[in-house]
Amino acid sequence: MSKRHIINKYLIKEVVLTFIGVTTVLLLIFVSGQLVSLYDKAASGGIQASAVLQILGLKSIANMVFILPLSFYIAILLAFSRLYKDNEMVVLAACGIGPGAILRGVMSLALVFSVTVGGLAIFLAPWAESQSETLVKKQESSDDVKTLASGRFKELSKGEGVVYVQEFDEDSLKLNRIFMQHRIKGKNSIVSAESGYRTDNKETGDQFLILENGERHEGPMEDGQTAIIRFASHGIRLEKEPEKQVQLRQKSVTSKVLWTRGQDRDHAELQWRISAAISCLILTILAVPLSKTSARQGRYAKLAIALLIFIIYSNLLSVSRAWLNKSAISPYLGLWWVHLLALVLAIVLFVRWRPILRRFWFGRVS
């Protein structure tokens, strides 16, 4: 096994181990934020609590397209900064392993990573987005009883009334201590019951909420009085909203459909997905020179500058995507000019990083 091969394996190992740690941290940050948002939606009756983890998993897959390139970029910065801090880069230079060899070694990993992220962005992420969006839409339009939450008011479909349940078992759909304001044929009624459950009529497909041991207040009547009816069992028919075809957002449409339609907004989304793979390669070239620090500077000396460059790069891609969506720029220009600008910056930084070429380009060696 050659010396260069051993060094490349060592560099790749350092980057991969750091990448795993950074990805774990970023994913935990994302998951915690999404989890709070989804459980808040479940508590308000927007979705079922049982569907939270499934939606979270799908959203996590879709957002890995953003998390993975950033994690890889930060991993190279941190791994190589540590090597500089411990003077290992000085030893490598003394052994004849220069900047070009270091970049070639890490670029082999970047190519594999770029293909993986590209496949995720072009094929898997749109599928996850469409599945998540469809699931959320179905949850929001599901029957009223399944989306009830203990201790919260829930508006019935078509504005027919409001129901409050003190205790609700999602598995058995059993309700305890129920208060309900219901409107039938223009007349208001208030119903309270000790317990209840949902049942379906197999012949007609209608859904009913069966309330037990309660009373119903109707009125006011023509004489101005309120009628009170006590019951052992009372059924209320639940109106079902007709199923609507889910209109998927642009990021949920498959890449094949985007390519076939060929509108400007389709080009914008397709180029955005391809950009995830391209950015992995450009960020690698950027990270290698930006990771260079002296022993006195510290390991995280250039991390802020590197993150600022990443933010500007990402924002320019977002702006170009918005312009292309509005047909303000040509699809041939699209997002490619941003990648070209970032690539030029990466090459300039890399050239300045190499002492031999620095004199040729800038007339001095520091």
C-alpha cells in the first residue's frame, strides 16, 4: 500500500467521523423543531397524534438534501482545522503531501457524496415530500372524532358546531365527559354527556357520534322557553367532507414530470435539486483552503467566515430560484451563474493557499 493511499484513507476517515457527528447534531436540531410544530398541530386537532412520527420521518428525509451538504462542508472544515492545530498538516507537507494531493484525496469522497445527495434530491426527496403532504392533507380532512384532543375545543366540519372532550382515548375512540354545541336545520342545541363513541353505518356509510347518559338543551322555542331532553343514548350524524384531490406543491412533483412540462418554475425546481449535488463539490474546494489555520489562531478561527460564505451561496441560489420562478431570468442562466461564481471564489482561495502558485498570481509569498 503506497504512502499516498494511506494518507488519503486517514484524511477520509477524519472527515467521515466528523461528518457523522455534525450530521447527528444538525438532524437533532431539525427534528426537535419539527416535533414541537407537529405535536402542537396534533394538540389543536389538525392531525392525529399517531401520524406525527410518520410525518416527521418523511420530512426528515426531504430535508436531508439541505442538511447533508452543510454537514459535509462543516466536517471538512473541522477535520482539517484540527490537523492544522495539531501540526499534522505540517508533517504531511514535509512528507511531500501538498495541497493538491490533499484536495484530490478528499475530492474522491466528495464525488461519491455528491452522487448520493443528487439521487436523494432528484428522486427520494420529492417522493418523501409528496407522501408527507398527502398524509397531512388527509389528516386535516379526516373525520371529526379521530382528530379530537383531550381538553381542547374542536370545530366540526362545515361549521356545524363545536365539541369539547375532557378525556379521549385515540385507540378505542372512547370519549368521556363531552360538551357539544350542535346546529341542525338552523336550530342550535347544546348537548352534554358522560361518555360517547363513534360508529359507522355499514349500509349507508354514514358516521354517527353516539352519546350516553346526558341531556340536550334545545331552543329557544316559539314560546321563548328552552326544551331539556334527558337521554340514555343519543346519536348525532357527522357530516363527511368529500375527498378532494391533493394539489402537490412544486417541491413534491417528481423530477420526470418537471422535465416533461418544462415551464420556468419547473426548470427552477429541477435546477434547485441538481444544485444540491453540484454544491457538494464546490463546497469541498472552498472548505480545503478555508480550513487552514495557524496554531495560534485556534481550530475555529475561520469557521465564521466559512459559514458566512455558505449562507451567501445558499441565499444567492434561493434568489435565482425565485427569479426563474417569475421568469425574470432565462433558464439557461438559471442557478448556474451562482455555482460559477462560487467555483471562481473556490479556485482563487485554493490558488492563494498554495505557496508556489501564490507568487505567480499575486506576486508575493507570505
